[in-house]
Amino acid sequence: MYYKIRSTTPFHYIVKPFEGLLEPRQIVDINIKMIMADRNVFKFNLDRFEVLARPIDDNSDIKSGLFWEGAQSYKVAVELI
């Protein structure tokens, strides 16, 4: 399974890794770092993250824009700690 994480405000965050290969039963920790200069404007409850996931095979072209067409989309909640 290949995954990719997107945000509604991509210039406010560094997401690492923002995409990658996920093997069966594998767990991946994703680090999200806020990089906004003006934290007074920050409204975290308005920002959203989306995880796209799609099975891959040897013929998959993950660099193609068409690869993510029809991918399963998951909305995720993020907690500040």
C-alpha cells in the first residue's frame, strides 16, 4: 500500500514522511511540525489533513498524477502535544 498525506494549509506544516510504502501490518509514525511565523493567526481547528492510500504493484507509476485518481481517502484528526 502506498500512502500520501495532504493538508489544507501545506505551507503551515512540515509532514515527514508525507508519502511512502506501507507493508502489511507495518506501523509508520508521521511527524507534523507547525512552521507558521505568526502564531496569532493560527486556527488549528480549521486545518485538515487527508491520507490517501492505494495498493501498488510492479507496474504502478507513483510519480504519475493519475496514480492518485480513485485512491481511498481518509480524514484524520491531529492532536497537539
